[in-house]
Amino acid sequence: MTAPGERIQLTAEELAGTGTGVVDIAEQIRRDAAGFSGTQDAISTTVHGFDLVAAGAECEQSWQRAVDATAAKLALDGDKLSVNAADYAAAESRNTTNLRRLDQW
């Protein structure tokens, strides 16, 4: 953790790698959540006609929506990091080229 006002230094490659890592985490969250779904089906095969089936279905749907929303936000944030890394690399390249031109002047 950096102190207030302290600079963070990283390369475009590090930023892009972080973005890719965040997207990978989001995809893993989705896969893991999919592996846990289906509880309502298991309940409904053993318990018939009770409010427990409806409550189980609502509970599962609710957490599935929450997990999906969190994974989608993470994936979007990872994509933003990757886009920022590409912009950063392009700006760095332009600045380096411009500075070389000034040196040759």
C-alpha cells in the first residue's frame, strides 16, 4: 500500500498483466459459481410441495445474480486496465519518439 501522495511506478506490461489477471479471476468466479448451482433442483427432487423449494430457488437465484454482477464488474475493470495499458504504452512510445527528435534537433 502506498502512502498518500506517494507515486506508483509500473510499466504498461505490468498494467496489462494485471488487467488480464483480473479478467481471469472474473471468469474463474463464473465457473466456480456455475459448479455450485443446481441446489434448488436437488432440493425439489427430495422435498415436494413445500415452501422450502421456492425459498431455495429464490436464494440460489439471488446469490447467482450477485455473483454474476460481481464477476461482470471485475471483468469490466480488468478490460479497462488493459485498455489503459495500451493507451499508456502508445503515449509512452509517442513521448519517447518526440524526445528523440528533440535530441537530434
